Amino acid sequence: CNIDPSYRYSISLNHTAVHLINHSIRRHFNNESAVLQAGSLVRPNSFKFEFKFNGILLDRLSNIDLKQIEALCNDLIQKKLDIVIN
């Protein structure tokens, strides 16, 4: 098995970003059970994250919601938490 380290690293960054966004959305709406990840697609240069809120697939959030979720993500990033790859 051959692994391309730079490809794997870029995938892992975007995979981690999906987790950060998922966590931040749940915190923003302050309801763990109301937010459900509906799907994600992780690529080396991009990712897609889909979720349902109270059973409804949301394709848009307000600008205020987006800014608050972004701030939560940035707060997590600023903590410089260790990332473990298994």
C-alpha cells in the first residue's frame, strides 16, 4: 500500500474541518439532538457538509448564524488542540 503524504494531509485537514463545523453548529443551536449530519464529501482542496436541523435539510443559514458558527470554529482553532490521526 502506497500513501501519498501530502494528499493524506490535505484530506485530513478538511476532514477535521468537517468535525469542527459539525461541533460548532451543534453548539450554536444549543441542541445536540436537533442537529444531524446528513452527509459530507471531503476532497484535498474542498469539502461539503450537509446537515438536518429538527429533521429539515438546511441548505442556507442566515449571515448571523454563519458568522457565529465561524467564530466558534475559529475559537477551537485558536486553542491549537492536538489532532490525532489513527
